[in-house]
Amino acid sequence: MDNKTQKLILKREVGLMGAVSLIGGTMIGSGIFMSPQTVLYNIGSPGASLVVWACCGVLVILASFCYAELGTVIRESGGEYIYILKTSGPVVAFMLIFSSVLFVRPASIAGIALSFAQYVVAPFYLDCTPPVLLVKCVAAAAIIVLATVNCLNVRFSMSVQVFFMVTKVLTLAVIIIGGMVDGSLNGSQTMESDKERLNLKREVGIIGAVSFIAGTMMGSGIFISPQYVLSTIGSPGASLIIWACCGLIAMLGGLCYAELGTVIPESGGEYVYILRTAGKVVAFMFVFSFIIVMRPASATGIALSFAEYAVAPFYNSCTPPQLVVKTVAAAAIVVLAIVNCLSARLATSIQVVSMVVKLLALAVIILGGVVMLIQGHTEDSDYSFEGTHAGVSSIGIAFYQGLWSYDGWNTLNYLTEELKHPEHLHPTLSVTMADKEPEALKMKREIGLIGGVALVSGTMIGSGIFMSPQFVLAYAGSPGASLVIWALSGVVSMFAALSYTELGTVICESGGDFIYILRIYGSCPAFFAAVTFILVVKPFGIAAMAISIAEYVIAPFYTDCHPPQLVVKCAAAVAILVVATVNILNVRIAIRIQVVFLVAKVLTLTLIIIGGIVELTHSTSVIVENLKVENAFKGTQYSLSTLGMSFYQGLWSYAGWYNLNYVTEELKRPEVNLPRAVVIAISLVTGLYVLVNVSYLTVMTPKELMSSSAVAVTWGNKVLGSWGWIMSVAAALSAFGSLNGTFFSGGRVCFVAAREGHMPDILAMAHIHRLTPSPALIFTTVVSLVVLIPGDFQSIVNFFSFTAWFFYAITLSGLLYLKIKKPELPRPYRVPIILPILVLIAAVFLVLAPIIDDPQIEYLYVTLFILSGAIVYIPFIHYKLCPGLLTKLTVFLQLFLEVAPAEKNL
């Protein structure tokens, strides 16, 4: 050595495969072949022994992770000895190495060698126990051979280890497969001999079912897929559309599978449905690919996603090793498999808890996003669709990624036999009606006085007071004249509502104008009224309110410019669909929403009034300039056309005074609650409207008010400063409540007209469980969405008002006819005859004034549309010609929508 100290370094020969073989090959030794009987003997039952084996595996994984960190911190061979030496000192290290070298390691090696020897000599001693001396000699020989191999070459030792690990894995695989085959054979023989079968226990209730579906869907997808969807489709706006469309597809698929699950009430999902409908061959092809490819791939993908998130905190500055990720994923699969094997109830409980955690996590993300939006981070919304990839391939891949996040919508169909009351999952008409005696459906009387006031005033206080003031002022020409228009509009609405109240107590049926015209004038005029209200008046009103909601909702995101019409109309369509869904599902919920939103509206208008009063205490210059005698009526427009148009816009804000007449059959004690609700609601609304307009004029000049696209937002910016966005939210909520009320009453016109034979029969049916006129509401939704596409707010309001007041005039003339010709009819409530006369004059003026003073071709189109109803009325209503296709379509829709004919509830 030339007197120089030189040390040898152990050669690094152990790679990844060798390391895995060293660990796996050492662990898979004699224990799995010798210990199972001891574990089972001590624990006492097979299930508990499996739990013990699984827990041991979990403990070993946790311990190995701890040792892995120690091995990367203290990079020296020696295991526990070197770690204790570096951390606790030489004394404790010597005690460990002394016991390990002289007792622990030799005992372990001797035990493994004896196990090896027993298995080696066992075939030669089948009928007796092999001699102990022979066993020990073989064990000693094994120890000497392996010691020699390890002394000679590390690489050769690793190769031996890899070879034996592969042999061990194959041996265990043979044991597992043999057990499965033997179990299936023995199981079938047992069932055949005993002539009985076990039934899966029905442990899954409604909470568990919801948790299974939502919990399975809300998995790794929403945390992994968004970046892939966005990168594939190319723009934020298009990615949001992809997510919405994927949700719609999942919903439709879920509803279809729900019917299959009630028709074929067996577990197994697609396999059992294909088996029962397409036969064994197709079913086998499906289940083969499903079990071998689809389901394992899905489970593996979710497990890897879980593992990546689980280990991410431990690898902040780098990507976690794939081995660690896959080990954690495998552990997750094993643990969940054991839980599902042991107890369905425990698995369901875990699903419920995990779903709650997921919902909280998503709620935190959503709230964080809302906070960022409020703070002004709207960069992505400016160029929402820029860079969109419109190729078929890009769209398809984006849908793949999006639908992966919705995977799980069909989960319940795989465990139908474990679901409590599976028919409640999505009950079909045939299932339900088979269990009940046929009986007539009736709309329930759910609306009391508070609900009536909320329905009337809640519909009236909608988008009008936030959208119409600038138009009323523009048509009237002066602040004073606009206030007079607002007050007179309230008076006209009050007189008209009181007149309608008498009609509602004389003709106690839902349907409003249609049913009154039908009972007074007959079938033909009523048909024209029905067609006009169903296809023009109600859809136009719904579309106008939806546009108002959309403009106020998106106004904060476009402070310096007008929002794009496409964005406005998309938001309006969403509002219509949400309100339609609520009204289709439950009458009581719709009324409660109406009450809640009415309170919000009154508080909003009160805030505007109080804000105006506060501004008056600071400065009176603006209101004095607007309302002093010489300026208040300066510039007033006196032409019939502008006067009529200003009344159109003002009365649009009072639209809804007639709403209770459309739902008379759902009103408790209509003879009492109808007049009370009308008087309370309209008095409240008129007072609020006049004061709110005064408040607007307190802070804005007429020019500012007329140039504003959202007058409440302009007022909020001037009075509330940085908190002005509150008015945008409040106005949107107010319009939403009004839209809900309009929808609630609008669907009833269609429903009653169909019940009287003026519309297809399907529209006169109600849902067999929810008792809502769902087909009529769906039809109203579709027509409203169609109207929404080409229209703008101002033109929609004008044509709505022109058409509506034409039929209001016909209805009021009918009331005068009943008062004069049939005074003997019972009238729980009477209105002085002068009131309907005054309202009739106002209605005639509103219809004729714009046409006489400033005729427009659009009014001719509306009139021709009304008269075109004769083309439909003569063959289909008068002569009752009914195509066979329409009958088949009605039967199909009745089964599909689960509806049945409803009787009157008088």
C-alpha cells in the first residue's frame, strides 16, 4: 500500500429491479407459507385474519416510508445500526448491533432456512414427519450456499434474488387462481345441493345512493381534467361549454339508466341490461372488456390521481417518484377493496363522508373564485372564446376528458339489488300506477295570503323598476311627467286588478284571461287569446325579464362597455332554465322562492329610497333642479304615440297584477285572499315605485338617467361608491324572483287552454307525483328560449304590452257584460262599475294610440299573427280533427314525462 492508507468502496450494483427484488423477495419468504395457520388460530375467524394481514401490510408500508427518508438523509449501509449510531450515539448502537448480530439476524436466517428445508424434504416424507436432523442439514446447506454466493459476487446475488422473486410471485399467483377456481366450483355445488341462494343485503338508502353517484363523479376528474380540457379545446369559454354539455349528457344518461334500473331491477349495470335485451354473446363480449380493461383502467386512473395528491406535500420542489406514487395507489386500492369486502354499510358510510369532504373542497374553490372575481380578476372573460379549436378531434378529446370527470353517473345501476326501494330512484308511470287505484289528479291549493301577496308583488317588482325608468323618462320627456306616468300606471293596475278580482270570484277557475273569455264569449275568441298568450305574451314577458337578469348579472364584468349580446342571451337562457326546473319540480318551493325574493326586493327598493333621503340631507341641488316648477314638466312629449309608449314601459313594471287569476285553483279561500292580496300588493308596489323614481332623480339628471343602460347600477355607483356592485346583484335577484312568478302563472295558461281542448292534450296533464303542470311549463320554456334569440329588451316590452292590453280590454268588457246582463250571479266580491269602465278606456287608448299616432309595420305583424290562429282553430278545434300521429305522440310523452290528465280543483 506504499504506507498510504487506502479504503475500498462497496460497488453500487443494485438497480431498481434489484432493489424491488431484494425487498419483495425477502418479504415473500417462508412467512406466507408458514404463518397463515398461526394467524388464523390466534385470531379465530377468516375475516379477522384478513384484516390482520391487511393491517400488517399498511404498517409495513408506513414503516418503509419512514426508513426511506432515513436512508436518504443518512446515506450509509447498515440499517438500524447506522441510524442509531448517528442519532443516539455508540452505546445504544453497540447494544443494537450486539443483539442483532448474535441473536436477531441469525434467528431470522435460521428460521427461514428451516422453513425452506421443511418444504424441500416434504415430498419425500408424505406419510410422516421428516427427521429433524435431515431438515437441519438441508437448512445448513442452504445457508452455506447462499453465504458463498453473496461472498463471491453482488451482481450474481441480485440475479438469484430476481429469479426467486419471479418464482415466488408465480407461485402465489397459482395459489390465488386455484382458490378462485375452487371457490367457484364449490360455491356452485353448494348452491345446487342446498337449492337456495343468498341475497345481497339492501343497505343503500337515498343518502347513500346520492353519495355513491355524486361521490364517484366528484373524484379525481375535477382536480385533474380541467387543464387537459382547456388545452385541448383552446379557450376558457369553450371549455366551460364542454363542461356544461358533459353534465347535460351525464344527466340524460342517468335518467335513461334509471328507467332501465326499474324495469330490470338487477345489479350489474350494462352487463345485465345487455344480457336481458341482446343475449349472452354480446353480454360476454361486454363483460370481458369491462372487467379486463375498462373498470381496472378507471380504478387505476383514480388511484393514481389520489396517490399524486397524497404524496404531493412531501415533494414540494420536485415530481414525486413514480414508485412511491404507484405504491400509494396500490395501497389505496387494497384498502378500499378490503372495506368493500367486509361491509356494504361501512363502504356507504365512507362514501357519504368522502362526498361531504369533496363538496367542502369544491365550495372552497368556488368561494375563492368568487372573491377573485369581486376583486376584479376578470382577464379571461374579455377573450373567452379566443383561440378555440373547432376541429372534430379537439372537441372529441375535450369531451373525453370532461366526461371522465362525470364518470360514475351510472354507479347505482351496478348495485340495484342493494338499494332500498329502487323504484324511487326514478319511478316510472307503469310501476306507480300499478300500485294505485286510478284516481283523478288535482292541483293542490298551496297558496295562502302571504304567498298571494308575494306572487303578485314579487312578480311586479322585477326588472321593470330597474330597467324602465330611463325609457319612461325618454318617452315622457320630463321628470314631472315621468312621475305622473308612474303614479297613473299604479292606479290603472289597481283598478284592473280589482276588476279581475271580481271575475276571479265569479269564475273560480285558473287560466286568467283565457278562461274568462272562454266562459263569456265562447270558444273561438278564447282560442285566439290562448294562442296569443301562450306564444306571444307570456314568452315575451319571460324573455324580457331574463334579459334584465342577464344584463345586471354581467354588468360588473363590463364596466367600461356594453356586454356582448351573446353573453347576455346565454345568461338569460340559463336563468330561464333554472326557473323552469324549480317550477316543474315543486309548487311549494316555487312559492317559497317567491316569498324570499320579495323580501329581498323590498329591502333593495327601501335601500334606494333611504339612499335618496341621505343624499337629500347632503345636497338638494339635483332634485331641486329636476323637480322645480319651471323644470319639472319642461320638454314633456304630448303626442299620443310617446304617451302610449311611456305607459307601455310604466305598466310593464306593474305587470303581474293579474297573476293570482291564473292560479285561482291553487289559492286557498280565493273569495277572501284574492282581493286582499291584490290591494296589499299593488298599494305596496305603487308607493315603492314612486319613491324609488324620486330617489333616482335625487342623484341623477334626466340626461344621465336616460343614457344609463342599468339605472340602478348607475345610482349605486353614485351613492354607494365602491359598493355599487351590490345594486347589480340586488337587481338581478329581483328580476329572478319576478321571472319565477311569471313562469309560475304563465305555465297555467297553457295548462288550462289544453284542458279546455284548445291546445294538445299533453299540455293539460300534471306530473303524477309532483302535481305540477310540467308539460305546459316545458312548452313555455321552449317558446321563451326561441323568443329570446332575436329579441331585445325595448322591442319585446312594447310588443308585449300592445298584445296584452288588447286582450285585457276584451276581458274587462266581459266583466261589464256580466254586471249588466247577469247581475244574479253569486259575487263574493263586487267592484264599482266605474272602475272597469276606466280601465277599459285606458286599455283601448294603449292599443290604439301608438298605431294612430305613429303606425309601425310590427304592429301589423302582431295583429296578423293573432288572426292566423283561425288556420289552426277551424280544422283542429272546431271540427276536432286529430291526426293519429298526435295521439301516438301524446301517449309517448305521457309515459316519458310521467304525467296524467288533471281535473279541475274548484
